Amino acid sequence: MLLSVEMPSISGFTQSLDNVGQVRNSGIELGLDFRTKVNRVNLRTNLNLTFNRNEVLELRGGADAIWNGSFYGANNVSKVGRPMAMLYGFKMMGIFQSDEDVKNWPTQDGAIPGTYKYFDADGDGVISYDRRDMIEIGNPHPAMLLGWTLGGDVGGFDFNFLFTGAFNYDMMRNIEATTMNMDGVFNILQSGVNRFRSTDMPGDGRGATSNTWKWQREANSRYVYDASHVWLRSVTLGYSLPLNVIKFKTRLFFSGENLFLFTDYPGTNPDVSRGGEINIGRDDEAYPVPRTFTFGATISF
Amino acid sequence: MRPILFQELSHLEQLSVFKKRNMKKILIYFQIFIVAVGLGSCAEDFLDKTDPTALVSDTFYGTDREVTQAVTGIYGMLRGYFNNHWQFTEFITDNTSLHFNVGNRGQGPALEAIEYWQYNAGTPNFASLYNNTYNILVNINTTLEKLKTSTASQVIKDRSEGELKVIRAYLYFDLVRLFGDVIIVTEPINTPADAFQLQRSPSEAVYSLVLADLSDAINLLPVNYSANEVGRITKGVALAMHGRVRLDRKEYAEAVTSLKQVLTLGYGLLPNYADVFKPENKNHKESIWDVQYQGENLFGVNSSFIYTFAPLASQGAVIKFPGQDGGGWNIPSKEIISLYEAGDDRKSVSLKEGYTNNSGQLVPVPFINKYNNPHSIRGVTNDNWPIIRYSDVLLMLSEAINETSGPTSEAYEYLNSVRVRATLAPLNGLDKSQFRIAVLKERRIELAFENHRWFDLKRTLSASEIKNLLNAYGKKEREDPTTSRGGIPFSQEDYTFEEYQVLFPIPADQIRINPATTQNPGY
């Protein structure tokens, strides 16, 4: 693993490029190819499934973990025995419903009813405003990747579908720390109307009170979503005109890209990642993926 | 079929055709090359080329011009250092508070943690301070190392060594007072592994390095510079710094010796306190060492302090650009405002107790006025940051003399010259401890918002005295905050100072990266 790793800042630098250790990627990849003919229809399909597990085997040097990202935003931590670049942050356990609720919880200084309630991971009775109580809150590596094409032709018509998908992985929707940011006067997402207003109007359990001024924008599991999805990436439909109709060999076609996305993920693109390398699984709402339609004709003179 | 043109081939095809056509030539060149290497005794140099278009540290530092450029670059790094220095030396104390930003919390809690003494080893501003300091130190060390073998003139080499050693001493003096024991680096670090070997040294060793660097610098530096080099570090800076360090260590006789030499170098008080902070007067005879900033252009070497210090939502009423707001940080506390004596010239120069907004109403949010000067480009101010002023030297002298011999007429003379300039009546008839208190208060007012307060508290009070003083101030702020908090209550732990907090934490990241690094007690 050749990565930039942290070094003591007394050297004048905070990172250096080094061979830091070993990672094992193990898994299986299945490819199924199938062709058949049903009546006059020729069908072709190809299914590709990838299952991969990665595990950090060894980290050299004094550090027992490689950290990327920041306290506010997406934290990634790579530790021996765990997959690389796990999402890291406070575990959000809900929203404080009342003063009573705040009092009965480990000390979270500055919390009021309506603030996010964090998990006291180190069990010292205090949720401190630093990384001490942060834990793994998500795995940015899909358990399974899918690629599926389905194509065929009948008479002069032909068609081709391409699906891609990824399953069981997490994405830190960092953008919501801004677009669901209640600690001031901003434009926010519409779901902000379901924020906590009072003990009697607790909202949807995901929007903090607009009176909060701390415990909101820190990396926490509130912003982590399952990003499993299947995407209909492309569809092509074509028709080749019979040669007895027209003198030239002609094929008319229609194709569409990124037609349908099947997912519960709230963002526009569950397949993004900012940061790269080992700072992955972070969605800052990149430019949306366009849906494109193409009509065309291929004519050979 | 027409022949295919070379240009029509793919890149790979072109390559193979080229090889075929030119193989003979390539072979010949290769043979010539072998012969050349075989013949020349300079064969190794022949292969050892540096990129002529890049500046490389191995070959730089050869001429006067290059050495001066390197040192000037380090001066430039001080701008970044001082842009945030107020957080750790002024904001943290009873001199200033903050304008609570209800409308946009942003990453405010990390900086508010310093004002409310809620900081811990994870507070990011300490990590920036620590990393930034060592980043400058590494540049200093590299340049000092290169000076040893540089072919530049002796005059420039001596002067540069003096300048760099004063800056190094300044940074270590800050480090040791803020963090206590720290890692000493005085030579270039060549591999990451070396950086893991270094451990914190006792603060005594840090002080020894600081004093040794300053002693060297006193002998190496000129008393002044030609007009186009004004602003560089002089012998006066080294002497005043030496006095400051000695005073901090309560070595009063040594402090007096160094500080008195500064008196002979031609410095003096400006007649009018307001003139001290006007950018058009910068590097005047009262200024011993300023961080040099330059505005009125877009070279990126400007300051912008008022943009941090002006009240929130002041909408151009403080910073004279349409709609311009301030950051609302480092707001003068009610306590310091109440300390100015009637008729003190300095009050209206140093701070304003409020401003008139665009609707003509008075908004009672105070702000620091020392760095609030007219400028023509939005965001680009021309204010220097004073590190050592002559009035600071006079007050240090009166403090040191009082500690050695009591309030002598000489001690009064220095203290009163500062007071008289501020149009206040001279003091007299104080006993030693009253005089000590008077000097401290004079420093608080004269040098307000110039990043002295935290160090003055630490120099003159014990940890438990600091705790009591700050908690008393904190109690007042909780009951009657300097600025409105828009209905948001204080956290339970806000404004609770513990003794261990007189030393900042070693940043948690540094201990995580190198677990052999120790932490200060309490964190």
C-alpha cells in the first residue's frame, strides 16, 4: 500500500508517501453468459457479480491506524483487521426529547432538548468534543457489485439493456451537514419542516432543533445512509430498415443513458466519492448525473 | 490504393515505424554515447543533472540574493502565524470575548472552545498552531544549515543567521510558554523515521536554546537597515527579546541590562498614541519589531484583522464597504472597557464601545479599533502587527527595576513616560507591590489587543491565581455577557477554568501518530 501517511508535524510536514503496509482483497467474481433463441427472438445476456472483502493486514510504523478527513466531515480510518477507510464518527442515538432526557444521558455539554444524542463510546460518562467517542459508523465498500446486460434481436429490431448495481455499503452524506444545518439562518432541505420543535412535536427524529449551536455538524451517523442501488445505465433500441425498402444499409436507433435509479439513497448519485484513495464514501453532492437521450441513424453509402 | 501517410497511423504504429526507420541511427548515437562516457572523467557529472527550471534546496542559498530571498520567505510565514496568534494570547484572556453568532454556527464551536476554556487535546486550533510553528522552524533550520556552506558574502550570512535565530527564539519562547516542555528541533530532519525519534525536552532546555539564539543574534545583527530594507530584524529586536525572556524567567538584573541597551538605539515614543497604529506611519521610531503586512495591492501579503474583529452583521457601518460584516471575534470585554481611566487618550484608539448602524441606531457591540484603518480594496488591509513596541520596553524596564530595587525614580520615569503620552497624570508614592500592580495594569491598557495579556498573566501569577482571576471574570461574563447571545444559554461548562489549562494540550493527533509523545497533565 503506497499511501500518504501522517508523520509528526515537528518535521515540518504532516504527511509523507510511504509503503505503509498490506491489504488483502479477497473475493469471487462470477460471470454468466447465456444465449438462446425463443421463436424468432435471439436473446443474449451477461451477468457479472463481484464479491470482494478487503482487510488491512499490516500497518508499519508507530501508528496503529491511518486517519483521513476531519472532525467536521467524513472521517475515514484504516485499522489492522478491519476493511480500509471505514467511516468514523459519533454514533447518533436519537434526539434529546426533554431536559430529563439530557440529564439521564452521559454528560454532553451544551446539549438541550432537540440536539443530537451521541453514544458515549469510551464509557467515561462524558461525550467529549473531540474524537475520543468516535467509532466506526459505516463501511464504504459494497458487499456485491453487479453488472448485467440483456440484449437481443428479432427481425430488424435489436435492443440492449445495461444495469449496474452495488449493494450493502454506506455513504456519508456530508452535504446534509450543510443542507440540514439548523444552527443558523440558511436555506435548508424541505424535510427540515419535520425537525424537532418541542417534546410534544418531536418531528421525524432526524432534524435537530433550530435552537442548537453545537453537536450537529460533527461527523456522525446521522449523515450515513445505505447507498445500495441498481441503475439502468443504458438502453438501446434499434431498427435496421430492410434493404428492399431503401438502397443504403440503414439502422435507426434510440438510446438513453442513466434512465432509472432504483435506490433508497436520498442523494442524486449513490456512486460518487470525493476524496479518493482512502478518504472514500463521502457525498458532497457533486454535479448530478445527466439523463441523456439520443436518436440517430447509421447509414452506409 | 493510395499509400498511407505517416500521420494517419495510430500512435503505436507510428512508434514502430519510427523505430524501424531509425534503428541504425539510434545504434550509432548509442555507440557515440558509450565512447563519450568511456572517455570522459566527468562521466558521473554528465548523468547528474538538475532541473534548470526549478529551484532546488540543494543548489539554492548560493548567493546573497538567494539567501535574502530564503530569509524573506520565512518573514512571510510570520504573517500566517500572527493571523491567528490573538486566539491563544488575547481571546483566551479577560481582555476579550466574542460576539455570539446565532445566525451561523459553522465551525464556531472549535474557536469558542478557547474563549470558554472548553478546549481539549482535540481542539483543532491548537493543532494548527503547533503544526504551523514547527513548519516555520523547519524552514529556519534548513536555511541555517545551508548558510554554513553558502558562498554568499559574510555580511549577508551573518545578518541572516541573526534574523533567523531571533525568529527561532521567538517561536520557541511562544512554544515553551504555551505548551511547556516541547520537542526541540534545531537541524533539518531528513527522513520521517527521524521525526519519530524526537521527544519533548524539559522547558529549561528550551529556554537555554532561546537565550543562546538571542545572544548570538545580538552579536550578528545591525542596528538599522537602509531605507528599502526597513522592517527586518535589528539588534534592538534581539536585545528587547532577550530582556523579555529574562523578565519572564524573573532574572531581573539581566533583563535590565539588555533592555537598557535598547534605550540607546534611537527609539522613542510617538507623541500621539493614535499615530502608532496608522499604516501610513508604519515602522516608525516606536516600532521595534512589526510583522510586515502590505495592503493596497493584490499581492496577497496583506492583513485583514478588522474583518475578523468587527461585529457581526455590522453591514458596512464599521468596515466601510457596502454590506461588509465582521467576524465578531476578539470583542473587548466589559471588564477591560471599565478599566480605562477618565481622560485616557488610548481608549478611543484601542476600542469602540459600539457603532451607529445604517439606520442611525447605536449598536452596543464593542470592537477592537487599533487595526481599523481606511483601505481601498475590500478584504485587504495595510496594518502591520506590532510584536515589540518601545512602550513595551519601557514598561518591562520599570517592572524589572521595581523587582530588583523597588519603585525608584528611574522606574517611575519609564512608567510615567508611557502614562503622560496617554495624557494621564504621572503616578507617585506607591510601594513596591502597588507599583507592580500599576505596571501590570498599564501594560494591559497600553498594549491592549497586541497579544500580551496571556503571557503577562502567566509571568506574574501562579496557576491557581490565574484560575481565580479568570473564573471571576467568567462569572461576570456569564451573568452579564459583553454581547447579547440571542437567547442562547451558556453551556454548563462554559467559563470554567482549571489550573492545568495554563498549559495547552499537545495536539491529540501528534500523540496518536507517535504514541511515544507525552501529554501535559490534566488532558
